[in-house]
Amino acid sequence: MDWEIHARRLADGHLRPESPWWKPIASTPRHLFVPNWWERGTGGRVARNGPADPSAWFKAAYRNQTLVTRIGADHADRVQPGTVVPYGRWPTSSSTLPSLMATMYRHAMLADGSRTLVTTGTGYGTALACRRLGDDQLVTSVDVDPYLVEVATDRLAGIGLHPRTGVCDITQTLPADVDRIVSTVSVRPVPASWLTALRPGGRLVTTITGTAIILVADKTPDGGARGFISSDQATFMRTRHGDDYDDAVAAAEVWKAADEDGERSVSRYPLTYVPDSWAVQATLELEAPGIEHRTEQHEDGGRTVWMAHPDGSWARASTTKARDLPTVHQGGSRRLWDLLTGILDRLIIGGELPVTGARVTITPDGQTTLSRGRWSTTL
């Protein structure tokens, strides 16, 4: 099959020809970086093998979508096709959708000669950076997973690209003296090691864990950085330091408690499922990180939403009719629904939440503060 036709169609569908990222996407065989992936199925994610079904392979690879390649410690390359992993385990590596890679690189403002450090994953994003910069040695690609680095290095070499690659925990010491850092894993806060690695005036682009916030900051003469929160959003997997996340699934006891009676009240706002609103979710995660959310639609038109935190705090809100104010039950050390209500108060009074358009200040030791007007929060 002619992959170039598919790659050009992918580029044409999301970028103008004059974009500096049109040619990298149009000239990179994405399918070679994702020969195996996990696809959503009934009861869990199913391992798919591209060469066994080239038509499905090309359809998946040249669609503007993220392809999950690793769940927990199970890489799709290393399991039998058709293997099913039940839902509930967290993905730990993927090939990011191409248009989002272009967005992250656009914010980084890569210029000819920019020494750029990127995260590896499948190697596809690394390939795009190499195509854009022209000189492979300008690109350094790192990942915490030795297998990912090894296989990505081989696949990059297979299409004639030879960036510097290495196994590295991106929250620790990085290869120094770079002009750009583009991270497609999320962090909280920005690691101080990034500021050490950046040249004066260098730029970092990343996301804040759990928020879909894209943070852009330029290194300042004092060794810190200043920047802004982008109007774009992106969700990336959070950094891990081993084969899997230490807290991959919320404690079962917390979710069990979320169905108890607890403290009962009636909300003054309509039923709110936090993930439905980017700004609400981002603000809540900034102020109370680690809350997980679930929802269920009932046949009678009602709905229930749950919130749970690993510290044992939980909240449940339910309606029997779509327009009813929900009945709320809360328990644990904090009242999660009350935290949400405070954020909704600010939204109603101000018309928007201050996270939109916030300024970013990072001290040389990595302390990261977002602020807008009288509002500020330090990660």
C-alpha cells in the first residue's frame, strides 16, 4: 500500500501546506512506528497487529487519533494479537495524534538550528522533529522505558533518521544545553532539571498533570522561566518512574465508600460532571489534585456522578430528572462537592475561570505558579 498518499491526506486534513509541519507529517510513515496497538473493544482493549490486516493498520495509523501502545507494563508489541486487557488499567505509552504533535511543536517555535529535546514514546514525534529541523543531531529523544527507546531508535534508523536517544526519567537530570524541551508526558510541577538543561532564552512546552493545560515558558536570566497557559488543550499521560504507575487505580475502598450515605445536602447548581468542562476540571485539579470522576446515566432520565480521592474523600450527586437539582452525599476528610461548588461560584460571578489566560512563573528550583488578577495557585 502507498503510505505516502495516506500521509499527505493526513497532513492536508489538519494543516495548511505553508505550515512548517505539513511536510514532516506528509513525509513520515507513521504506520512503521505503530505496528501493534491497543484498540477499544467490548470489555477491554484488544491488541491489534497491523501487518496481519494492512487495511485496518493504515486506517488507524493515518487517522488523526492517538494510538495506545502500552497498558500498564504490557506493550502491544509483546503480546499475542487479540489479547484483551480489561478496562481499569492505565495506558502508559502511545503515539500522539499528529495534529496535537504539530500544536505542541508550534508552541515551541522550533527554528532552524534549535537543539530540541523531546519525549520518545513510539518515536513518531521524534521523527517529525527530525524532519522539521533537517539535522538529526539537533534532536535528543528520551524515555524512561528502555524498550521504547531501543525500538524507536531502530524504527527511526529504518527511515534514515538518527537522533540522539537515551533512557532517562524526564523528571530527573536531562541532557543539557538545549534550546527547546517539548514533553508529551505531563508533569506537576515543572522539574527544576529542565531549567538547568535549557539554554538562556530557551523554551519549554508541556502539560500539567490531570488538567489538559498546555504550559509554555521561556527561560529568564535568573534561571527561572516565565510564560503563559495556552488557549489550546491537550491531555497526555503523566510521568512514570518505572514499568507502571504506583497508584494506577484508585483504592477500591474509596469507590465502595462513595455509595454510602455520608453527609446529605441539595446542590444549588444543576448536576455537574467535572470532565465535561475543561476549565472546571483544570481548576479543580490545580486546587485539589488527584480526584477521579465517574458518571452513570439512568433509564428514567436521571444521572449520577461520583468523585473520589485517594485520601478517602468522596462525593456522589444524583438526579431523577434532568432539570432537578441533585441530591449530594459526601464523606471523608474533605467535602469534594463543596470544593466544586466554590469553583462554580467563581465561574458564575466572573463569567470565566482565571486559569484561562493565566500567567506562569517558574523559579529556578521549579516552583511553578499560575496567576491571573487576584487568583493564583502554586503547584
